[in-house]
Amino acid sequence: MEYKTIDVSHSGRVTILSLNNPQKMNVLGSQMINELSDALKGIESDSSCGAVVLRGEGGKAFCAGADVAYLSSLSGEAIGNFVDALREILVSIEAAAKPFIAAIEGFCLGGGLELAMACDIRIASEDSKFALPEIKLGIMPGGGGTYRLPQIVGTGNAKYMILTGSQVDSAEALRMGLVSKVVAKASLMSEAMAVAEAVSQNSPNSIMEAKKAVYMAVRPDYSAERESFIASLSHPDGKEGTKAFLERRKPKFENVV
């Protein structure tokens, strides 16, 4: 497959998987999801790959979340299909035999944060911003955010981020445990590559078994979140919130003065 929204390159035993749609802040649309699905299958079957660094091109955003314009055009079964396709990507990363290191620079929002949380290790630049802002659009996280975030940062911190939609900076993300390390922007890729190279020198079999054990210990049932996301996006508040976002105005939700 010829990729238009992602890039795949190699450095020794490290594969660099780049989200490459910087004009749209690397948002997750149907094409990017399809291309990621194809790339992940290739990576998983590549015996020369010992670790993966996942990054976003452009310097402004790792990934700004789902493509709201595309998302707002969906209804009924199509919403469920989108959620299932995104979830398949995230579970593929989480359950992969290869370790994934997210190199996060700039905005890491919504589905972008869910993508980063599916990775095994997260390293952020000092200017990074993190949020699950879906609540401000009249919807809710739909890519595993309500499951992974509490596991990583605890229930209290997760509810604060999910229910307010507030952004946290890299220092707060480090305090919460959302990221493992914060480095200068200029050092981000060298630090992520160093971690990936160190990990790739370990036994592929032991890495696979260790990842599998952790995954099986925390593997959730995503069906409740899936149904709630479909319900929230199908509700008039979800339609109003996504429309307001695209029109760059404040939404007018039902029963809110």
C-alpha cells in the first residue's frame, strides 16, 4: 500500500512510524486508520524490527485526535464501524509482540492521547499538551480512553481530565504518570530512539511474553464505552457540539443555560 498520511522508516532494529498529515495536526481519519492498520501488520511480521517509535510530523501535534469533520458526518452503524476500526489499531499496538515508544511533541488530544496510551512507553517534549476534550463537544472518549487513562493515572486524575476536558502540560503529565519522561524538544527523538534501541537489544521472546502478561492482566471489555460513545455522538448534544467545533463557536447544549 502506498501511504499518504503516514511514513515508515528504519534505523537499525528500530522502526519509526510517523503520522504524516501535519496540515491537519495529524488527525485520525479513515485513511490514516486504514494505513496504520496495514503498516502495523507489516511491522508485526518484520523479524528485523525490535522496537517501534511512534511520532507525529510537523512539530505542532503528535495527534490532535479524531477528524471531527469526518466524525460529525457519521451516523448509526457508521459510528460503530469507526470506533471498531480505531479500537482495532489501539489493541494491535497494545497487544503487539513489539514494544512501542510514543515520542510526543505538541498537542496530544482525544484519539491522539488514546493512541499514545496504547503504547508501552511515552516520552514527551516540554511543550506537549494532553487532553481528552470530547466532553466539550458533547461526546465522550471512544477509543479506550475511559479504560486506559484510569489504569495509567488513577481514577481521580482520569475523571478530572475526562469530565472537564482540560489540558495538562508535560510537567503535570509526568507527575500523574501519564508519561515516563519529559525532555527538551530538540532531544525528543534522540531520547526516544535511545530507549527503543535499548529495548530492542533484549530478547524478543521475553518482551513478547512480558507484554502479553501485562495486557492479559488489564485487558478490559470495551463494549460499554463503545455503546456510550455511539449514544453520545448520536445525541443532539453530540451533533451540536461537533458542529459548533467546526464553526468555531461555543456549543449550546440541551438543559444548559
